[in-house]
Amino acid sequence: MKSITLFYSYGMGGWGDFIKGLHTVWCWSKAMKRDVRIHFHNHIFGTLFPQHVHSEVQQIHLHLIDKLGKATIQDLLPLEQIDDIVVTCNWFSLTSVDNTHYTVFYRELYTTLIPVRPLIHPFSYHVLHCRLGDKYLSEATSCKGDNRIGSIAKLKSLVVEYNALGHEHTLVCSDSASIVKHLLTHVKGAFAICQQPYHIAYNSPTIHTHKDDIYTMIQEHEAMTHALTITKVAYSGFPITAARIGSVPLYIYEDNVRKLYNDSL
């Protein structure tokens, strides 16, 4: 059977971006009656999921990084004679996937596409997700202008606002180990899954020493899909995709006010 392959490497985004790209390619595969494949090119994910390491790709047929909604199934039809269509993609848009039943993807993601050992907690929980921005990440050497949170002081004030919600259990998540530690101390009923996060969008000489932490980060994302609510303090595809997968209500703090977040989907 012919196939369509998502080619994924460093510089294409983090886990949320990867899931969005895989979702698009999955939908295209269903519409074109092709197998969906993933190729982790020289990526740490290839060591975690070796079933998705294939022979060297000779050609990428569609480059779609950060080109949201710029391609549809119609753009793939001229490539129909190619046995394996290879694309790069880090977004998902309903306008690009035609009439494919896109929600089935959510059931397959962590069962057949990316099998992940789920972490079961004997209680219901909410999620507080704190993406600070690349300014605060040692691994993001070329993106230090990304300061999504604005300031650490702002985050600390939002924690006070969050505690007023009175949640009994909260899974706290961040791209910063020091912030995870702060949240565990200051958020009522807090617990963590990934206490040493590492943003995998960026390669580094020491990334393979973080392999266990990166897998735990993926388990954290899977656990977020089972939450009662997710609250994020800055834009991030990580909580957005988790909320989509689990149909979890998603909130964001804007001007220190917690509001429902409405993604374009």
C-alpha cells in the first residue's frame, strides 16, 4: 500500500507542534487511502520510538513548517503516483483536511500511533500549565527573545488567583524545572509528573542525557488529556492539543483574568 510520511526533526517545534503535524498527515492518509508513517530524522524521539525510524528520506515533497493551512488534500493529488509522499508539517487546520473524520485520530494517537504507558492516578485532577518562553530555557540558545509569561512575578500572582479556585488536586506542568518546584510548593494540592522538563524542539550535545525526562514529558501530556480542566498562563500547543484530545475545557489567564480559551479549531 502507498504511504504518506511525516518527516520530523529539530527546528520543527515541540511535542504539541509534532502532534498537530501528525494529525494533519493522518487525515490526509485517510482521505488518500494511504498508510501513515512517521520518520524521526536524527531526533531523540527516534530512540524513544524506534518503530518510527526508517531508511534515509531521499526527498521531501511538501515543506509546510509554519505555513498554517497553506496546503490541502488537493495539493497532494499531483503526487499521487509517488509510493511514499514525504511532508514536513507542524500545524492542523480543518480547512486543510477536507471531510475526514478528524476526531478518530485522538483515539489512535496514544494507542497505535505513539504507544505511551499511561500514568493512572486514583483521583480526579485539574491542570495548571506554565509555558514561560524560550528566554528561560538553556536549551533554546537561539530563541531568547521569546518571553511569553512576561515576568516571573506575574506568574506568582497568577498562582494566587488559581488557588482561589479551590481545586483539590492539580497537575502542575512547565517548561522550567525551577517553576515546577515553585508550583509544587505554592499550588494547593499540587503534584507533578515531569519535574525536569526539557523542550525537545532544540538539539543540544547533552539531549540524550534527558531521554527519560522527555519520555516522562510525553506521559505528562497523555495524563493532561484526562484532566477535568486545563488552565494555561501563556500560549502553548502542548495544553491546546491535550485539551483537544480529551475534550477538556481549556482556560487561559488574560490580563490576570481566567477565561475560556477558544482555539481556531
